[in-house]
Amino acid sequence: MRRGARAGRHAMQPARAEAGAPEPGSGGATAWPQPGAAQRAASLRSGASAQGVSLKGVSLKGVLADAPFPGAEASPEIRWAAELDALTAADDGPRPPGWRLTPRAVRSFLLGGALLGPDGAISIERKQHGAPGPVETAIAALAAGRPLLLLGPPGVGKSHLSALLAAAIAGDSRQVVQGAAGVEESALRYGWDYARLLAEGPGPQALTPSPVLRAMETGRIARIEELTRMSRAVQDALVGPLSERAMAIPELEEWRPAAPGFGLIATGNAADRGVVAPSAALMRRFAVVRLTPPASFEEEVALVRAAAAEQSLGRGLPRPPEAPIADAVALARALRAEAARRGGDVDGPGAAWDGARGPSPAELVDAVAAAWSEAIYLGDGEVSDEMRLARCASALGRALADGLESRESAPWDAAALGGADPVSRAFRDALGVG
């Protein structure tokens, strides 16, 4: 594993908190476990072992063929097209220039709620978990015309939030630049089709616009993933376009201003291996929103449960069971606490995990989805619900163990390796301890 009513046509109401989850905004910024996380995981396990997993009396073939929405790889504007269409039709409030939805509707799309329209109530699924503050700050910044920089450790959902915002605001989340050490300035500005350049000479037909320039010309949202993986010289190619809201093309003596609706969302890791801090000049041009890991155990369970179910349902699988998810979250939070107690630096010798102090929520989501896939597809013969549950827990424990950077050099104490639940036992077995 690497990983209230408004006069007029409608009213939007906040989504009810998920069972066991705290009210949004109630948690602090810390990600370390609160006392009794293992006990709360055990409480969630009791009576929940069959939740979302029971297939009794149902053909497994029929279950696997029934995917309720497009695949997990589908972009948000495709996956939630019905919700976006309903919000577009129902909300007649003020919109920033070029926006598909009002800022309030964007908030409802991300945080969920009930939409009361002329044809009755529509439930809007919650897609971004955690406190609403960062989401509202991000929406307000984009509505004000500010470029947005989402900063935070790996696995806190920066890319997920970026794609949701672009889909809700512009109806297109696919104008993306993927940052890396070898990315050149042309990925952020423009390049040239050299065959046409040689054959026809310099002209607009030979220009190859970057996703940023395409978004600027069409009034869409450009997304830059992993901005802090690019060199500072490449990052600073954004200073001019963000300052002027236009792209200068001196070779063609052209000045291409941004169309209404243009916005830019970048993501970056605040602390990780190989990151390059943006220059002060570039940072001044961004509205910065910092995302943190879930503050409470219950909040993280809700996040992992929802995201893993999305992955599984998108691939035609049933929802993963809650019991191993609660166990895995309790174990992950204990490992993060132990890494913090040891004072491990993500780039230093005390770092036990690749790029993070313990498995991130995103890594947990991937591990749960993979473990549940193994439990469904790799069982031999007639497999009971109990056997699938056990296999899922075993695969999840192995995946968390495989996330350790070094099994030998990390002298973990047995007390730090979880409790007596199946996930923790499989984790310890995989490491050959306790």
C-alpha cells in the first residue's frame, strides 16, 4: 500500500451528521487518537459485522453487475451529473461570472444536504468530510477571483477537493497539470508543435496551449496537482498569469486575457520528501487553505467508510463492512501516535512510513477497497459472509504492514501495534511480532 428554508423555489438544509460522527467543526486540528479509540472501534464492531456485507439470498454475480453510478475513475462532473443538474436548475441565486452553480450550491454539492425543488426533495450526497470551514474558505476565495492553494500532508483529500470544486464551478475537472520534478514551464504556459512550426512558421496554429491556458481562454478551472514537486523556476512561471489574469505570448505578440469563470486550484504537500517551497512572490498571489487529517476517530471512520464505499460501488462491488474499517482506523491512529511519540521526522531516521507519520486516510481508503476486493473475488467455492469479513480483515492488516518502510529498523513496541481485533492480529502476523 502506498498509499434552512429560502423563499422561492428551493431550500437547502445541512446534511445530518453520520452516525457516530461529531458535528462539523467540533474537532481540533490534531490527528492523534483520543483516549479510548480502540474501545470505540470495538463498539462499532459489535452488531456491525454484517453491515454492508450481507449477501445472503442474493446472487453474487447479480451484486457485482449492479453498479449504481459510473466507475470510480469517472470524473466528478460525470459521476454526480444528476446532482449537478438538479442544483443548477433549482438554485437561482447570484452567481459569480462564469460559474455553473452559486457558491451556496457549490457548498451543498460538497457538504451534502436536502434540495427542495418543484419536483420534490433531492438528497445531495456528502462528498467532503470534516469541518466545513476549509471548504467554505476555498469557495469564497474562488468566488472572489483568487487562485487557491490547498496545502496539507499526503492523504488528506487535497486532490479530491480540488476536483470537486472544479466540477461544481465549471463543470469540468479535467484541465489538470500533474506536477513532478521534470515538468517544464510549457506545462503551465504553452509549448509548440515543432512539425507545424517548421512547416508553417510561428503562428497560432503551431501553439500548443497548456491546461492553464485552455482554462483561461474558456473560463474554466485549471488544476495543478503537486505544485511543490515542481522546481521553483517552473512554479514561478505562474506569477505573471496569476497577477495579470492573462497569458502573454511574446512570440506571437499576443495577450490572451482570462475569460469570466477562470480560476486556478493548486495542491501541495507542506512537509514531505522532495518538496520545493514556492517563492514568496508566488505565495502572495494565492489564497492558502490548509487541510488537516480528521480530528477524531469517529470522523476518520466516517471519511474512510464513505470513500471506500465510493471506490467499491464504482467497481460494482458491495459496500465494504464497517468492522474492519473501524479496526484499521484505530490501528492507524495508534501508529501515528507512536511515530509522534518517538519524534520521528518525515525525512529523518525516525520516519516509519513513506512520506507520513503513519498511514494517511487516503492510504486507508485504498487499503480497504483492495482488501474488500480480495475478499469478494478470491474466495474459493461457496464463501460465507463471515469468511469474507475475515479475509477482508486479514488482507487489510497485511496491507498496513506492507506500508512500513522498514520492518527491521522500526523497533515498534507490541503495545503500539493495536489490540486483539482481526486487523491488528493480521498486522502483527505480517510483521512477525507479538
